Amino acid sequence: MKLYFLALIGRELTEYGINNTESSKIISILREEGLLPEKGTSLRKILSTVKSYISKYINPSAVETTLLTSESTGGIAGVTGKIYFSEAAAEAAKFGKGNSIDDLFSLVSNGLSKQGLTIWILLDRLDVAFDDSEELERNALRSLFKAYRDIRAFDNVILKIFLRSDIWERITDEGFREATHISRDIKLEWDKPSLQNLVARRFLNNKAIAEYLALDPAEVINDASKQLDFLAKILPDQVETGKRQSSTFDWILKRTTDGSGKNAPREIIFFFNAMIDNQLKRLDRGENPPSGTQLFDRAAFKDSLPSLSEYRLTKVLYAEYPELRKYVEKLSSQKSEHNIKSLSRIWLISEQDTTLIADRLAKVGFFELDRAKETFKIPYIYRPALAVIQGKAEELGK
């Protein structure tokens, strides 16, 4: 991880023309080792180059160097390679030329300090990077946070990591002492007002909509009450009419959340994109347009649920947790609310094993867990794709 970051830093030092003793030394070492990326080199290519560099060396505890031993004495006769990772490997540098990677980061930080500069390295979409294997994801992210711990010692190199909270919980489940070094963290929460703001912004980015309603997008975005007025103009009051029915936005929130009870922008955006497609299909078929200034007919909302459900089930849940798929699929065409007894019957496993699986599914958001009632409810977002039936399993009445 740290060598990859060092290669990225070397590229930026070169492109920005930062020229002092420290930066010149860093660039020289990286170039000599074949680790200095050229301008325009993709991140994938840089990572591949670093991986190839490391794989040239055999010793996994000091992968950056090859120790040359004397056949007669068995002692160290020399060292090849210039960049050392572990303290033990750095000790070997006194037998030849070399630098520990932490020394190189110190050089970078000192060189940047002289120029009054700071380098920020931002990492995002990490859930996609390791979606093939949960074990690989856990090990890679643990390594990343160890690198974060070490890099924190250098004032002019700042690492910022954006990570979904459920993934953080997953890698710390079995204990992770490096977590104690994460002293400055911010948890991004998407509440109803922030999601309304997100939807309003995305619609107002469409110039035709702003002109159609004679609105100044900047004026609306800077006023929360005007955002609500705007959404009221383009959306119906309710999807399902009646005094006891939810408002339209609450209806959307309820059907786009998983068992955690939290909404994410990804599902909201997917749902509205599906609604746009469905509304256009309705107009292409010659059906009546929505009334007034509304952009969507009520039917377009319900028509969009199956595609969102299918996306969430197959592209998110199955993709991230393939080992749970067989248990989820067995709930197809079943009732929406269960207890351990009903799940044990459906899965044909013991209640003890059922409890472990059900708790796991609750943790990943497939079940909405009610600990007081000891029930597991499948949230709306998964029901259409699984043809789940509203209601309680027969065991809940016993």
C-alpha cells in the first residue's frame, strides 16, 4: 500500500515541478527502481507496476529486497534493491544501499514542508475494489488502515479514506487494534432533508425542468423550503391515496431502505432513474400525461419498484455476500415476516444454525430484526424480486 502511495506522490512531485533536495532524491530513487509513473499513467497501471516490483523479491517479510549470502559463512554479503518496508529489512540496508519506505515518506513530508505544500490521497469506492472476496476485502482493508496509521506520522502527507459503515463493521468484527488509531472520523448520514436536497439538485441540473417551472436553480438549492415547494410541484402528494397513507417522499424512503432502516443515495437515484424510464414508456404508449406540473404519474412509482428490487438483490446483496444467496432464494414466494422456527423449516437446518444465518442476514440488511419480538422481517426493497407475500409465517401465530 505504502509503495503504491509513494509512486503516486512521485508522479505529482514531477508534474508540479517541485524541486528541492528531498523531492529530487525521491524522484531519483523511484525512477531508478522503475516506479516513477509517467504523466497520464492510469492508477491500474501504477498498481500493476508496484505489484510486479514487489513480486520480484522472495522474502515476504522484506519483499522489497534480496539478501545476498556468502556460501562459505552463510552471512549477509550484500543487498539488492533500494526500498525497504520492515524495520528488519531496513537494518539490512547498512550492508548496502537502501532506504526504508518510512524514511522516504519522511523525505516527502520534509520536501513538501519546505514548499509550504501538503499532499492529500483520497480513497473511495473500496467496496467495488474487493467485491470478489470478503476475505480479500478484509485483509486488504486491514492493510490499508495499517498504512494509514504509519502515514499519520508525516504531517504533509494526508490519507483520507471513504468507507461504507457496514464494511468498517465487517473488518472490525473479529477485533482490529489499528481501529484505535482512527482518531478523526466523520460518519456521513443521509437523513430525509439531505435526500430531498439531493433529488432537488439532480432535477434542477436539467435546464429544461428549471425553465419549464420558471425557477432559478441556485435560489432553490439555497433555500430548504423552496426545495420542498419544488418537489411538491413535480411529484404527486401521495402514491397511495388516503388519510392514513404516507406522503410521496416518505413512501419512497420506506421502499428504498434495507433492514438497517437507513437510506442511501444509490438506491434513491436508481429509483428515480427507473421512474423516468417508466414515465417515458407511458407517454410513448399514448397514456395520459401527469396532471398539472407533475412529472410522474402515480403508476410510474409502483412500476419502478421491481427493477430497483432486482438491482438491490442481485447487484448488491448477491454480489457482496454470495455465500448467503441460497438462504435468500429459499425465501422466494414466502411470507414477509418470520421467526427462527419458520426460517428453520424453510431452510431445512437446525434452529441453532438458523439463528446464526438469520443474524448474519440481519447484519447485512436483508432482514429487519425486532429483538423484542424475535422476528425477522424482509424489507420492501427485496420483496418484488423475491415475490415475497405480505404477512406473517404460520409459526408466528403459535
